[in-house]
Amino acid sequence: MVRGGKREGAGRKLGSGAYGEQTKVMRIPASRLDEVKMILQFPRKLMPEPGRTKVSDVFRALNNSYTPQPLYAAMVSAGMPLPADELSEGKIDLNEHLLKNPESSFFVRVSGDSMIDAGIHPGDLLIVDRSLRPTSGRVIIAVVNGELTVKRLFKQASKLFLMPENPNYPAIEITDDMTFMIWGVVTNVIHPL
């Protein structure tokens, strides 16, 4: 009796998976598994539709980077100029201030303008923390019917809404016939001036 090897009719049928094509086995570091799943589940470039501000790219936070920069003791005046002090208070690492939970944080790039009144512009980079509770009033990254979007979460009685921050766009009511998942809470917005 022969054991092992290929057996007639065994295994998955060609084209029966989610992608409808042949698959290959690949070893992925456990720390990068979520990132690979995100990439496979959603296209890398998502074009905005009316009423949606979408995420165009997803990036993972580096946990081991350390780049301290000088921190000056003098406050910067937004009104009348003040005399400059050359005293440096020390060094500051922006990772410590922007990434409270590096292991559960990731970055997304925004396309679309439905969140412009919240200070979120097309091309901005958002810092998202998956460990934070998505409470009503917070800006979140959500998946709605397979598309990543950024909106303000709003709960009213038993209803759930994704609210734009631009009067030109309508609110999105989350209904039972939608696939919906919250990916995380936006903690910071980075955009050029």
C-alpha cells in the first residue's frame, strides 16, 4: 500500500478559493500576518465615491525606531514675535508622543474630502490605534461593504451612523444588510502646510 503523496481528487478544487485561482503556500512572520491579510482583503488604491473619504494606503508602525529631535524650552508665538531662546530642553522622540500603543497602531493615507472640516484632507496620513475603544464622537477607520473609510462614529439610540465632516456629504446609516467592521480609532492627523 502506497502512503503519502498526491491522491486523486484530494485537496481544494482549483478556483474554489476567494480569488478563483490557484494558490501557493507561503510562510509569513507572525508579526506581519495582520498586515498581509489587510493587503489581500482590500485593494491598495481605493478611489473616493461621493459621500466617502477612503483610505488609499495602509502602513504598519515600526516598533523599534528611535529618532529623538531637539526640543526647545521657548514657546513659539502665533501672534507677536518673541525673542528666541537658544536653550534646548532636551530631545523628544515623536514616536513616544504619536504612537501610544505601537503594537496596535498603523498608518493610513486618505483620499477624498468628506472629513475636511475635521482637519482631514486628501493625502493626509492618519495614525490609527486598534486598541482604543471606538466610542460615539470619535473619528474611526471602518470597513463598509468591503471598503475602508474614515468617518466620525455616532450612536443614537439603537442606530449607528458614520458622519462626514463636510456639509456636501450625507451621513451613512449602518444597517443590518451592510458588512461593517471598525478597524481602529484615529488618534492623529499628519498633513503638510
